[in-house]
Amino acid sequence: MTGYLDEHMSPQRLAQVVADRLDAEESPVAGYWYEVRGDRDKYADDLRRLLVGTAVVVLVVREIVFDNPNAVQSEFVDLIDKHRDEFEQVLSELPEYPPAVAVVLLTRRVPAVPQVASPAIMPGWFPRVGGTIVPIYLRDLTWTGSSAIDCSESAIPQICAGLFTLDDALLERLTSVHAAEPATADAFWVHVRFDDKYDFSDFLSRSRRFRATVRNKQAFRPNARSGTTVVARLWKVVQRTSPETLGRIGADLATALRLTDPLGHDWHQAFASVLGRPANRPPAPGVAFASSVLRTVAASAQFVTVAAHADDYDAYPVALLRSTSLDLLTAMRDATSLLQTLDLPDDLTRGRAR
């Protein structure tokens, strides 16, 4: 049941969301929308297999568009009536009649109708409530289907690996620049040395030794308290700094990395970085990039940390968790690629040669 990278939720996740919702349903009949971008028939088949033994009927919606708010409930009942065989088959396989029956409507797009309960007359053949007026709830799960922060769609192992790889790119760049011009990183080191007594060169060596002990980069989590990695230091300084002051640290990081203007490479700015930007835009592309790295690292490290304590937090929409994860991964991938492909400026290259 793989191959659903374009979907907000995999069939496995949607099956769990539907089961959880059904357990809490008060109405005898509930309908759930879900927008499928790819092959709806394959998605429906996989979802049905996962929901065997439950009071859930999965339907692929083709003809009805549900665009008229005044006709949604009647169209929904008509759809149930049209698929009587599917309902009778699903219900006949249950040991007893359930308190609630759910219908998952796989659509090409989510109808723009209010998610409210309205009364509707059920078809006469429908068990227990046939011919009676019942309140029917139609809810969208595409954007509201929720899960714990550490769900698979959050891609926490991939974010951990992204942080580890970006840390390597930052360490290598800082090491190369520092070797050619030791004073270049001094202003940046002042911001991130905190209470440590050793110098920047010692930190780079300590960080390299620590990284050699990491056996599984997909389980890597920066430790802001110990500060053994570059990304851990960046995370800690963001936690302690106001957005306005963070701009100055970004400028000093850009200097320590010897970023040229223009950078010569495209890069993605994570949405979390945009939200944390100061009132004034950075004056140069290099500073903008370095400032974005600071905020992206902090947001990614915070994400994997709260995921490790997911039991302490509410569930959130899977679409939000997944899009947040993909956004951070894209930003880290672009930052890593940019740092790995930048050449040292000519003046530093000549300095290293001497």
C-alpha cells in the first residue's frame, strides 16, 4: 500500500482517522469527505481492505458534485441508496448492527459546503433507521483528519537526518573558512560560545569527534544544552534571541561562512523562517540565507523534540504536519546543497595556499 506520496494521508492513516471518528459519532449515519489526487480506485481498494470488519463503506464519487448546500444531504442519501449492495454486504459481515455507520466519499476535490448536520430521510431498506429522519453529519477529513505529532507523515526520521546532514555542511564550511582566516568566525563564535571557555577551533574539533559517534543519523536530535554540534548551537541561540537581534547573528554567521553576494544558487526559505523574520528585511542575500538557516534549524530541532514527547500534546491535522515536514526538509536540503557547492572566495583560497 505504498505509492501515495502525493496524498495528504495514506490509506493506513485515513483508516485510523475514520475509525477514531466513528467511535465518537453520535449520529447513526456519518459521511466523511476525502480528496484523492491520484488513482481513486486503487486508494479505495486499499482503504476497504484496511477497514474490513468495521461499519464503514468506501465510495468513489464520480457523478455527484455536492456543490449546492441546500441539496447536499439529499444527494448524500441518494448516493447511499444507489450503493445499497455495498452497504448490505459490509453490514452483513458484522457480528451485530453497529451504533453508527460511516460513509467515506473519495472525491477529486472537497466540496465547498458547510460541515454541519442536517436532517434527512434514510432509504426504507437501511437497517434500523430506514424511512426515518436522522441527523447526518458530513465532514471533511482531507484537511481536518488529525494524528499525533509523531505520526509517520511528520517524517521525523527524515528531519533528523536532514539536520545531521546540514550540520555536516555547516561544519565543513566553517572549518574551511576558519582554517584560511581564523578571525572570520570570531564575531559569530561570541554569539554561540555561551559559557564555554574553549575557542572556536576547539569547538570544531569537538563537534567533529562527536559526529563520529552518531551511528544512526535518522535518530539524531540536536542537544541545545550540551551544544556538541553546530545545529545545536544555532537552535540554542535562536531560543535565546529576539527576532530583531537574530538578524545581527545571521549577519555574523554569513561572515563566518564567507557567503558571497549573490549566492549563485536558488534556495527555499521555510515558512517557519518567514514567520520569524524581523520587521526589516536582511540587507543582502547572504545574510538572508544565513538568517533563514538559523530559523529553519531551530524549527526543525523543535519539531523533532516535540515529536519525541507527542503524548504531551494534542493531535493536529495530518495535512499540516506533513506540509510542515516537507517544507522544512526542502529548506534543509537546499541549504545543504548550497553550502556544499560554494567555492571559497579567491582571497581565502590564496590564504590557505600560503
